Amino acid sequence: MIEISDQELEKKKIKVLGKNMSYIEKGEGDPIIFQHGNPTSSYLWRNIIPYLENQGRCIAIDLIWDGR
């Protein structure tokens, strides 16, 4: 299993409609979007992203009200 360290999971933030939205971004190329459900977060995808980051730009977003 490929593992990703917490340092590599550094969350970035963007303002959307005046609210913070957090996301994790790895890789380059065409976007591959990961969206979690409730009550989880983008951390849910930590074991999947390493397998796909060579295929494109992996973006795991948090729900807008979960933008820590």
C-alpha cells in the first residue's frame, strides 16, 4: 500500500461565496475531483490519492461549511 504523510496532506484554502473552502491537491494534469460525504472530510481520500496522482491533478475538497 502506498501511504501519504500528513505533511503531504497540507490543506489549502480558497474563498467561495465569502466562505473558506479547504482542499488537498496532488499531481499535475487533468483534474480528478474527490468529494466526501457527511460526516467525513477530504482526509478520507488519503489512501486513494497516491495511486492516482500520476494520472492527473487530484483535488480532494471539503464541503464549504467544513472549510477549516
